[in-house]
Amino acid sequence: IALARDTLVFSDLEGRLETGTFEVRGRIGLNNWTPASYDLRLLGSKLAFQSRELRMQADAELTLSGRGAVPDVSGEVVVLTGRYNKKFALQD
């Protein structure tokens, strides 16, 4: 990660998260140290996610773009495995 004037540049950000791997490439424009514009690509393989009721592993190809405090997110998430556990009762 590099800071070039008013832009955060992601050129070689790669890592592991549990069983998966990820990489981030692109830029975030800053205005007074606040994110103001986005041009980022996020790639993930076999990324694990777990909550109280859900466990899953997924591949992801996402793009964050646009201007303002909240980026537009587009792309694809492919669920490789998953389990949803919640008790429920069928009613007549």
C-alpha cells in the first residue's frame, strides 16, 4: 500500500484468511483523509465466513467504484460450500 498525494494505491496487497487467499488492486482517492473515490478490485478464493447461523466458503470477484463516502459494489460471489443452521417449526 502506498500513499501518493491524496490517493491510497494498492498494488501488491495479497494475503491469507483462514483457508482462503485474497488480493486487492486499485486506488482510493482521499479528501482530507476521508475516502472520496474508489477504483478497487478485490479477488478472493475459498474465503471463509462464519456467523452464528451461517458457515460458508466462497470465491469472490468484486469491484468497488464511484465517488462519495460509500462505493458502488459489483461483481460475483460464488458459494462453494455452506451450511445454514436455525431451528424452526412448521405451522398448520
